[in-house]
Amino acid sequence: MQTVSEEQVWEALREIPDPEIPTINVVDLGIIRQVAVADAVIRVEMMPTFVGCPAIDMMRRDIRERLGPFGPVEVVVVYDEPWTTERITAAGRRMLLQAGLAPPPRGDIRLTPVSSQPVPCPYCGSTDTQIENLFGPTPCRSIFYCRACRQPFEQFKAV
Amino acid sequence: MTPEAREPLARYLLTIADDELVLGYRDSEWTGVAPIVEEDVAFSSLAQDEIGHARLLYTLAAELTATDPDQLALRRPKGDYYHARLLEFRATPKYDPSGQHQAGGDWAKAIVRRYLYDLFDDLRTEIIAESSYPPLAAAIQKVRREERYHLRHDEAWWHALAGGPAEGRERLERAIAALWPDALGLFEPAPGEERLVAEGILPLTTAELRLRWVERVAPAFARHGIPLPDERAAPAVGGRRGEHGPGWDELYDEMTMVRRLEPDGAW
């Protein structure tokens, strides 16, 4: 039995930024599925955003370090349920925008991996934008160009 | 799952993982030498996704065989890799430190390989998603969501080359003719697939996907008036039994080089 509560663990996890997009934390990114404090070990279940994401190990280490003062920690990476961009919270979508990243389009990506709706530019809000590349600097991003403010920008891919 | 199914399942998982690993390595070779910078980015991402998928599948196989994913990915003997032969040849020019790079790279071959393979892999992952082995069915759902982007990318290039100026179209048709027997080799089954089908771990054998694949491939050819090669042509088989060509000799040496120099290195 832990002296720390589940709420305290969630609160602490909210302080851990995503290593590649530091304006968003791991909780609002939706990658923490479950926290359990009932046993001797604090158990955190984490869902990777992309299977080949190199940040998985970094985030696992960051979580262990942040929760370490509360007691022994076990971080389990789970694959039995896919993380999807629908798991990003409303606050998380705003945090992406602050990083200059357009939030992922909503809807069934199995039918439309590329949004049929125009993607608003995170800098100026214009919808006069075009996709430049389905792929980007990390597995989870696509590259766009805003014709209004003439800025390239990135979008968090819907998966 | 019965004890008799463990070994065929581990072998089947290795087959898929090896496909993804080998294609991932080969595609990573385009980084910096693709025809446009956007494709340097795209192929780097494609490669990273595929190697990530391989890691996940090696992890599942390692759980069945009491080993670890690195052992499976980089420490098996050369003849114990089971990828299809289509995936092992180098499509880029060969880099040489002297600056005298060898010619022979072909973007059209890279695109044809990706497209024909991804159409196959889409059908394969579709049936695996129905597997009665829960860890596999769940993991593959995640993989499928990422592969949507790959197919989208392949299709764009297929249409660009097929509908573009004469050289692109000619190269595309030459690549199709050259790779067709290798593409048919994708349907060579892994040993023991019948056992997996009998237990519901696999809904269909790999060979049974061939007709569905032809149905998917045919419209892409027809749309541009490209004649569909003979689907009863002799496939280039052997890959699923560990028999490979010179492309694999070269790639195996390169991808296991660091591991062989520092077998227990950690980083």
C-alpha cells in the first residue's frame, strides 16, 4: 500500500513534458492509460503514440524519475489497445497549438488519413493551407504550408 | 493456443518482422539521396515506422521463444531470416567513400516495391487483426493505423510516375517487369501456417491472399493502361525458408556490422 494517492500521481505526471513537444504533458497527450497505487509498486501504464517512436524510452525514464520520490515505480508500455489522437484532451489540443502544431483532425482515419477539411494555420488561423508532406520530422507529424502568412507548419497526424 | 502452435506462430511473427525490418533498412538508404528533399523526409519516416513495427513483432516472437528482440533482430545467422526476396535488394546508388558512387539506383523500383508490398501487407494485417491470439491482434491494429499513411504515399507516387513524362512511365514499367516474380514471392507461406489456420490464430494462409491482392493491384494498373503481368508467372520463392540473393548478403553484413564489432555493446 502506498502513502501517495492516485490523484497525486496523476498530478505529478502532468508535470512531465513530451520530449519532442515540450508544451504538452504526457497526461494531456493521452498516453497514460492507468495509474495504480494499491500495491507496493506504483504502476503506470503507458501507450506509445507511434510504434516506432524513439521517445518511448525517454518518457519511461522521465516517469520513473518524477515518481521515484513516492516509492518504487513500474512503467509498463502497453500495446493491447491502440493509442489514437482522440485521446488527446481539449487542453492538450491547445498545448499543441502553442507549439505551432496544428491539432490532429477528428474523424475516422481509416477512411480519411488526410483531412478533407482545411487545416487552419496555427500561426495566423487562415485555412488557405496546403499539405506539403504526409511525413515530417517525427513519425507523428505532417508538413503543411500556409499561403496566407507564408509559413510552413506541422500538423499532429491523426492515427 | 496449443503447444504445437507456439513454434509456427513464432516463425510466422519472424516472417512479418523480417519483412518490415529489411524494407525499413533499405528505405532508410534514401535519406539524403531521394529525388526531392520531401522524399528524404518521407522515406526516413517510412523506414522508422517499419523498423518500429519490426521491433514490436520481434517482442511478441521473443515472448514465445524466451529470447530478446535484439537477439532476433540482429544476432541470427544469415540464413535464419525469412523476409520475401522482393524486399532485400538495394534501390539506391551504392555509396562509396572515394566519391565514385556506383550507378544503378532506381526510384521507380523503390516505389513499385513499396506499393506492391504495402498492398500485400494491408491484406495480411487485415486478416491478422482477426487473429485469436490477443497480443498479435491488438498490436496489429496499431500498425494498421500507421500503414494508412504509407499506402497513401505510395499511391501518390504510383500515379505520378505512371501519368508523368515518358521517362518516369518507362522506368515504372521496367521496374514492374523486373520485380514481378519477386512480388509474387510474397505469397510463399511460412512453414506451419496450416496449424495456425486450424487453431484460428490465422484466418487464412498467406498463399490465399494472392487472389485478393491481384484484385487490389489490377485497378491501379488499369487506370493508367499498364498491362498486368501474368499472375501465374513463376514466383521468386525461398525467402520464407531463409534462401536469399546477393542483396541480402550485402545488407546483412551492413546491418549487423556494429553488433558484430561490439556484441554486448549497450547504448
